Amino acid sequence: MAMCTDNAAMIAAAGVYRLKVSGPSALSLSARPNWQLADVS
């Protein structure tokens, strides 16, 4: 249980870094909840 933590802080930090590097995403961006990891890379 000591290693079970919420990764929201890590995701938020990655989002802040991406925002600083690339700026905001377009408003037309949509979520893909079933996106396969192989399709991302």
C-alpha cells in the first residue's frame, strides 16, 4: 500500500511542462478514451 499513490500530480506536472513548451492545445482537440498505446508512439 505504501507504493499505491494517485498519479494526478505527475500528470499535472507533465501537462504544465507541455504547456510551457508547446502552448495551449487547439479547442478542436477531442478525447480518445480507447486510444491504444501503440497508436500514440
